[in-house]
Amino acid sequence: MKNFCFCIIAIIIFFSSVDIANASGNKERYIEKKGNFSITIPEKWEIFILKEYKYKLLKQSEVNNSYTPLINFADEAFEGSIDEYTEYFMEELEKLLVENIEYLFFSEIKTSNGLNGKLIVITTFQQEMLLQLNYFIFQKNENEYLIITCSSLANESAKYIELFVNTVRTLEWIK
């Protein structure tokens, strides 16, 4: 499973021939003025609001196997390079999840407009489900990072990873 996921993700990231500008199948964008970013909303996905979250979430309109794939956004202050932040982020994941984490993949990623980021892919059991979490990390400014978390059931990850990567590649900073 681990090698299969690695191969699928590597192929998508490095050899994707999808038109990035239209990667999600439509041109509707989620514009987050508080976070100074925008991203294309995948086709058949919707914006979802949870009071506890700073930013809105994107969720698939259909529920599969009692789980709805999600894309959520968070930011965090951190003084240091993206490599230092990524190392810190991984250490925090390990503290939070203890032994309930398996790293599947780590890579660099570039958006269609040239933003450089990092991708960390893990699996973890949450509420009796094996989830695959895809963390995309981008430096917003000197002391702040945007983390985009894309989640799906691990056994369905192959059908979502291309959508997640291509959606994140549409990320743009707004002013």
C-alpha cells in the first residue's frame, strides 16, 4: 500500500499533464480575504462553514462510506524557513498522533503561478477510520505559513490525490 501510494503521488506531482488553470473542472474560486488567498473549488464540492474554524472549508457534496473528503485551511506564525517549519510541523504531528502515524510521502510542490511549497502525506486512524491526510505547506510571509489539509479515507485516496494536488496548485495570494 505504501509503495503504491508513493508511486501514484509521484506520478501526479511530477508528470501531471492536466491543465492546472482548470484542474478542478470549473473556474469558481474560494476567495479568503482574511487569509489573503484564493483557490479553485473542485467540481461537485462546496464551501462549508464551521464556527470553530478561522477559514471556511471545502467539502465534497457527496458522502462516501460515512466520510466526506475535506480541504481545510489554517495558518500559523513561525519564525524560520519553510524547511524549518516543515520539520517543526512533522515533529508536532508526531507529538499529537504519537504512534498513530505513518508517513507515506514527502515532496516539494509548485503552484501554477510559481509558489513553492511542501507536501507531507500520512495515514492515521481517527474515529475508527484510516484516513490519508495530505498537508500542503506554503510560506505566506516572513513569519507565517498556510497549511492546506486535504483528507480522505485511506482506501479511497487514489481517487482523490490528483484532485487535491491540482486544486492546491491553483492557490494564489491576493492583496
